[in-house]
Amino acid sequence: MSESASEIELLRTILGSAGMTPESFDLSLPYWKLKQYKKGEFYNEYKNVCKHLGFVINGVFRIYRVNNQTGEEKNMLFFTDHQFIASYKSFLTQTACDYYTEAMVDSLILYIHIDHLNELYGQSHQWERFGRIVAETAFHEVMVNTEGFLFKTPEDRYREMMEKHPDIFNSVPLYHIASYLGIQGPSLSRIRKRMVGK
């Protein structure tokens, strides 16, 4: 499936609002590809090296890890509309991935191969800056998650998740959200009731 004009224009607008000029963006036009993911399909799998940076046109993905002893899945991150997606540690270091990245609903992604991104970094300071922002975003996500578990209540984490992914309850089962927040389903139901009551 090749990239179509409307998806590329959406990406151009979003990167333009972050300061990228149309001329710099045009350098990337030959490289973006469009892919439809079915619910349950993997963007990246355990032990694979993540070689693509994606941009979610629409859909929901989760990054999760499986406990080898118990088989229990732990959700770590969600990606929703108009967010960049990668298994960041694997993508930035080009090493095998410890996680799975799975589509929670039918989803559409524009993606670019890391080799093409590296070419763009060499051609343009604006793309180099974009690469730095991707790395900083990955670091920020990890720190926010870690600090959340150490210092914030599940209610605070729930509120932050709703700000970042406002429509997530329409497409993701509650047990996945509870797993992400590090709580059990009944606790999540109580938090939701309290928030609605406020």
C-alpha cells in the first residue's frame, strides 16, 4: 500500500507545526509508506529489531512485555492517533526488542525505515533535530512512566492517560488499561466512578 496524499499532508502539517519547513519535509517524500494493521497484528515483535518509525494516522497500539515465568502480559505504553510509534529502545539502539507492539484495533500507519531517516539526518539539520526530538520523547515517556509508578496514585496516572489518549476506552478493554496502570480491574472501575462523580 503506497502513501496517499491526505495522510502525507497530515504528517506535513504536524511536523510543520513543530517547525519543519515544507522544503525539508519534501526530502522525506520518497520514503514514507502506508500500512494497514488488522486488530491483533504486530507492529514489532519480541526479539525483532525495530527498524521503522511509524506515525499513527488512526488506531491504537500497545507495547507490552510477557513475564516468562507466569505468561502474564504487562502493558507499558499506548500509542493513539497522530502519535509517533516505535519500540523506542530497540529502534534507537538497533538491538533486539524485549517487547511486543500490537494493534488493538484496525489501524493505519505511515512509516519510514531507519536507514532513510539516517539519510535525512545527514541531509538536513531540521531532520537531525527531528531525530533528537524522537530520542528525547522516548526518554521522557520512560521517565514519566517510571515516576508515575513510584510517586503517583493510580488516580493521577489514570487522569494523565485520559489527557493523552482521550478516546482509549472506546477501543481498549478495561483489563488492558488496568494492566497499564498497575492495578486490578475492580480498582479501575472505582476510579472511573469517582472521576465521573467529580
